[in-house]
Amino acid sequence: MISATMINMLVDLDASLWSRVSPKLYRATLDRGVVLSERQGVTATQRAWLRRSFGGLWSDEVSTGYAWFASDWDGNELGFAAYDCRLDFPWLRRWRAQPDVGIFGPMGVAPSERGNGLGSLLCLMALQALASQGYRRALIGAVGPESFYEKVCGARRVEEFPRAQIFEAGLRHVLQSVATGKWRNR
Ligand SMILES: CC(C)(COP(=O)(O)OP(=O)(O)OC[C@H]1O[C@@H](n2cnc3c(N)ncnc32)[C@H](O)[C@@H]1OP(=O)(O)O)[C@@H](O)C(=O)NCCC(=O)NCCS
């Protein structure tokens, strides 16, 4: 059954974050031909892949921020972890107002690639990018796989909010995009 609530999680961006990145996993990921790259916004291919694979507003959201992407040598997208995205969601507002808190997410890995550690790697790289910008904590909004974040980066649950907020925010974004003509040109 789908829960009526969603959760926000918080993670400390301290020096221990680096020790969570396994050099062996990093090496193995590169050795199996995964290309890791960081960028601002998304390419047209990435946008289409995000829409096809994850739906919702993620392609619009990621296009407003930064992300670490994983692809293969043929350019097929395998995963991503975004940060500093700018869509205005009510469950992020009070955290955005705190200067030491960076905003993490969304993130996702192609179903065929899950379970190989790629999600862990991308998550930690995006959190490290926030740490290098000077943030001391990161907010992971509207989670999702809570135990994944607990295990990978030591994130902890900080609050719950009604799932209905997600649908309301989605509808508001769609209506605004339609009104400004952005929806047609996505
Ligand atoms: C969540 C997700 C990114 C994980 O990616 P992944 O590449 O499979 O993750 P990893 O292989 O690095 O897994 C790391 C650990 O987390 C665990 N884990 C993976 N997915 C999990 C999930 N959905 N829930 C709980 N634990 C999970 C793994 O079992 C693994 O544990 P182990 O080291 O003890 O074996 C991927 O399942 C996904 O894209 N899901 C759909 C989109 C999504 O929910 N994104 C998060 C939005 S908040």
C-alpha cells in the first residue's frame, strides 16, 4: 500500500563522507565501461531519458541544477544524481532558507544497472559536490528508498509531510509550464 506521507532526510557533509566512497567500487565501475561526468543542466538526450525512465517532473527538475551522470561508451544513460536543483517545492522551502544546507536529488539508476553500486557512487559524488560548495548538511527531499540513503550516506529522517503535497506541486508546475508555453517545448 502507498503511504500517505513522504519523508525528508538530512545528511551531514563531514569528512567521513569520503571514507564511504569505496575505491574498489569506483575502479570496478570504470573498468566495466561506465563513464562518469558532472554537468549543469541536461542535454536533450538526457532529458528524454529522464522522462522515459522516471517520468514525473524529474527531467524538468534536473535541468534546473547540476548532476553527476553515468553512461556507457555508446552514450546510453545509466544513472544520475542531481543536486542544487531549483524547482520550488513546499517541502524544501524551510531547508533552502538555511545557508548551511544544500539540496540533494533527485537520483535514479536504470533498472538494468541496479544492484551494482552505481547508485551509491553517484549519490556520494553529488553529496561531495555539495560539500565542496561549502554546505555542511544536505537535505534529501521526498524520499523514497529510506534504507538506501541510511546505508549509503548515513542520512536520517527529519520530518514527514503529506504525499498530497507532491501531486499539488506537480500540478502547479504543469499549469505554470503550460501557461508560459514551456510545456509544449520540453
Ligand atoms: C534507489 C536506487 C538509486 C539505488 O541504485 P542502485 O545502483 O541499485 O544502488 P546500489 O547498488 O548502490 O545499492 C547500495 C545499497 O543500497 C541497497 N538498496 C538499493 N536500492 C534500494 C532501495 N530501493 N531500497 C532500499 N535499499 C536499497 C542495496 O541493496 C545496497 O545494499 P548492500 O550494499 O547491502 O548490498 C535505484 O534503485 C533507483 O533508481 N530507484 C528508482 C528511483 C528512486 O527511487 N530514486 C530515489 C529517489 S529519492
